Amino acid sequence: MPDAFHKKIKTALGDSQLQAALDANSERRLGAYYRAFQSLPESFAVMRQRAHAMRARTIADLDRYLDEFISNAQANGLIVHRAADASQAVSIVLDIAQKHGANLIAKSKTMVSEEIGLNHALQAKGINVVETDLGEYIVQLRHEPPAHIITPAVHLNRSQVGHTFEEKLGLPYTEDVPAMTAAVRRILRQTFLTADIGLSGVNFGVAESGTLCIVTNEGNGRMVTTVPPVHIALMGIERLVPTLDDLALVLALLPRAATGQKTTVYTSLMHAPRQPGDVDGPNERHLILLDNGRSAMRGSPLHDALLCIRCGACLNACPVFREIGGHAYVDNRGRSSTYPGPIGSIVSPALFGQSEFGQLARASSLCGACQEVCPVDIDLPKLLLRVRAGGIGLDPKLARKKIPFLVSLLMRAYTWLATSPRRFAAAQNFSAIFGSLLLPLSEWVRLPSFTGWGYSRDFPMPARQPFRVRWAALEKSSNLNEFDLKPGAERPTPPISDMSSSSSSSLAAVDRRQLLERFTTELTALEGTVTLCRLDDVSSDDVSSDETSSSKSSQLLEKVLTLLTEKGVQSVQLWAGEQLPPDLLSALEESGIRISGSPDPHAQAGITGSLAAIAETGTLVLTSGPGRPLTASLLPDIHIAILYGEDIYLNLSQVLNLKNVREAASVALITGPSRTSDIEMTLTLGVHGPREVHVFCLVNDELI
């Protein structure tokens, strides 16, 4: 391994604070991972194989899907740009910024921007660019790259963050995580409101509809794509799914693998810029599709790495990453790799050069933990071996290098042994006996330092028994827990409620009461509240979200006003009257509450309707349109949503196929209050979005 990589590894291993932070991250993330996958409506093994097949099909026919996606996105009103490399992508962003006279760009987390060095390029031109994800904001203040693709400040403890805020922001030193989070909320709120451009990444693009999908927890992703007058989205060309049903599949896997959630707090679906009559949303949406070596990678032996959905699960599971952290993954000159961990050790050599980053693939035990947790079942150990072997078709210099004679001879000898079960067993027995004889000498016999043994790697004593013999004995003597697997077996997925079904299930077959109870249970578990209100003057056959103007509920008015009084709310951002029970507007006015129908950063509460809700995850579905500002569910501290019980659906696939969802310029899927765990894995509510979410559900008498 090159010296720069060795030095980073040695420094990381000697940093006790880093070791504690990494241990805490991996333990909590993996625990949440396994708990989250128990709630899948189907077997994890089945779903990830479906996801693998879908992603493989997409990458194999990428040109066709790109053409379809671009055509639909342009028809929706998006301005689409193609960038062959990093410099071209940066130039496009600078051109857009200069055209609009931009001085301030509010940016949500995007690894593509890290890949192309966008922040430095913008700052060199005098444009202030501010990271708004809490973790990204912290490392930006410290002038550090992200240490993890999901949790950028995973390497820091609360004390270090507190000192950073004291030094860089002039804030009083504190180790209170909610206090630090609240301070960042106040500071960045002005950035969102005054930014000339909002810049984001894209988790997935949907070919059939031209949809951009972004998933976030804090609310900053919604802010930068809704509040500024111009939105720029950066997207790698591989981040496509063919259909909205395919999107529902990967959205069932990504949050569970990334953060242990059934779904993120916010899933934003963007089809178009602001439409005539819309109250908020950007006037322009630009999409920059970046190649930057992906097309070449697609034709290489590493093409399966393009299936990655950037969940970060392989980082949390990797025993090497869990010891050295993301900042130790550097090239020959000590420059950080944009993508660390097992997937980064494949992607970085493929995109940026094997001669510079090829050594990263040696920072792996090849234990297979990374593949085991991968939600799209990428064979990461196989790809790591391909990088180690060199000559992967992306670096002509390395392709011409010959394998040293001694290495070739030893590999031939190993092949001869390994291709015969009897020879291999005999060699294994011999090595166990030989190792036992050397054991007394192991304390003072060392290999030369240039070999790396005893320095950055260890050579365990050979086992006395073959693995299969030890595994059989273990299986016989103990009960494997629910997540241990026999060789070749599928991971068991405990069943959930009998009401769960696949996306093709008929809604009519599911009891409405069960849907309501499931929705209430899920949202309540995420710190949201659900209050049932009796429908008055309207029969159950007449009620729908499209006919809310004909419904009245004195019980609803009473309960909403009681909540506002309890919370001391004196100002409200309200959806247009026709979207809500008409008596609500007059009741609020009579109570002396100040009402705004446009984006209002000073409103204490936002009151919205809800097109639909999803029972499986406790999710509200809000669509943009005349009289329906999405900022009402984003800017205030408290979000109050009015939902009709008839509009609760079982799962995401059913909602994505609703006509209103497909036709709206923007759709916000909201699952509980805004939240983060970016500082020492401490859960904190109310980052950039509301701290409280209250749902008032209008139902018929039989459901009360």
C-alpha cells in the first residue's frame, strides 16, 4: 500500500475518539438495519433480488432509459443538461449562476457535487455556497470532506461539534445536541429564504415520467428545491429506475438499509417547475446529468457497481471501515476519496483511476459482510478482487503490467491444491499442525515491515478444523438467531400484519379500520399525532378529498382550535379555503389568528389538506397546486394536516399511481416531524422542517 494510505490508517487506528465514534455508528446502524427489514411486506431476499434484476436491466439498457427520461423531463418543463465530465458539469452550474446573478447557493447533500469539486469552483468565482444538511454543514465549517456518504460527521463527537460551533459561529459552547441543532436551524433559515439558487442531488430519476426523487430527513432537501427561485439538480446517469412501481420498490429498501427507517421523513417527487397559479416552487428546474466515467465503467468488469443505490450499508458493516473511517480512504497523494468503504474501493478506481485509488481495494477482509447487507445484492467481494487483480479495462498502464514470477508460481501452487478437495484438506491439516509448532515463536518472530504483516494486517493462526466441520458443530450445538444464515439459505423475514400485501393488492379487500389503525400506529411511533374527528352533515358515500368543500365538521374545528390555543399559535399559513372544510377559515379568523395563504417564514403553524395517506409507513401525501403551498408543511414549527379517512391507502405503489400524484408539479410525502441523528447518533426533532406533525382525520361514526 502507498505511504499516504498507510499513514492515514495508522493515524485512524491510534485515534481513540474516532474508534469510539465508529463503533457507536456501526452498532446502532446495523441494529436499526436488521429491525427495519423485519417490517418488509415480502421476504428481504425476494425483494432485493427484484431490485437487483431491475437495476441490472436498467444499466444494461441505460441509453434507452436515458433518452426516455430526458424526453419526459423536458416535456414536463425541466431544463436538461448533459455533462461528460466534472469540468463540464461545473461550467454548467457556473453558467446558470451567472445568468441569474447568483451570490448565494443553498445546497443539500449531494455526493456528485463532492465528486466534481463543485464547492471550491463556486467559491473561486465569488459565489457563497452553504451546505444545509446538518452533518455536511459541520464538516464544511471544519473544512473537511464528508466521512460517510450518509452520516458526513460520523467521525465527530458532540464535544468536537460544540467547539466547532464556538470557534466558527461564535456560539456559546455547549454539548447539548438539541441546542446545537436549534442554533443551526436559526442560522440556516436565512440561507434558505435568501438563496438565489437551491442545489440538490437526485436519489432516483424515473424514466417513464421524468420524475426527480429526493429523500431526506431534515427538510433541507425540500427547502432548497422549493424556496429559492431556481433549482439545480445534479444526477449521475446511472441513478435511473424505469417506472414509478420500480421507484416504490427501491424506496422500500433504501431507507431501511441507510438509516434503519421504513421510509425517510421527506420523499420529494418533482415533475416540473412552478406552474401557473402555484403559490411556491422554483420558476426554473435545471437537471445536470453527469457521466464522468460512468459510461466507461459500464463497459468494464466493474459494471455491477453501477447498481449501487448509495445507502451506505456496506460501510457500516465493513470491519475495515469500522476501524479506519472514511477519511482514511485516500489516493497515492493523500487526497480523500469521494466514496469510501467497500463500494468506494470499487467506484473510486473505476471513475478516477486505478493507479491512484486501486490500493483501496486491499482495505478489505473479503468477509462478505458488505454483500450480505447490500439491498440490491451487489457481489462486492468479487468486484474488490477484480480491482486488486488490476487490468480492469479502465487503466491501460496497469493492464500491461505483468504479474511477478514468484506470485504467479505461488498462485499456480494454490490452484493445484484448491482444485482437489483431498489435496486442500491435507494442506489445511498440515498448516494447522505447522502453525501449532510455530505458536511459541509467534511473540518474537516478525516478518519484515515492508510485507505489512503485523503492521496494517494480521495473519491468524491456521484453524485446526475445516470451516464446514466447525460450522456443522456450531449448528448442532446452538440455535442460530433469526438473522444467521445456513449456507445458501435465504434470510428469514418475520411476518407482519395480515393486512400487508403487495402493490397489486386490491384496496377494497383491506378493511378501512385496519388501514386507519395501521396509519395511526406508524405515525405515532414517529412522534406524530392522529386525532379522529366525526364527519357531520355528510354521508360516507359523499366524502372524498376532491369534495372537501361540501363537508363540515364542528368537532374538527373545535379540536384544531384547541390545539392552536394550547400551543399559543397566533399566526398560521393556510391552504386555500376550497382545499379544507370551509368553516375552518372563518373559525380561525373569529379566533383572531393571523392567516397567510403565501409562504410565511413567521407563521407558527401551517394547516394543509392531504391528498392521501399511506398506512404501511404513516405517511401523508401532499401535492402542489393553486392554493396548496408546500411551504405550509415545511416553514412553520407545527404542521397540521386534515385527512379524510377514505383517502388512506395501504402502500406507496397505490399512491404513486394516483392521477393527481402523477400530474402535480411537486409532491411531498411526509412521515412525521423533521429529524436528524448527525451528531453522535442522537435523535433530534425539528431540524429545518416542523418539530410537530398533527393529523386530524375525518371519519364516519363507525370508525370513531
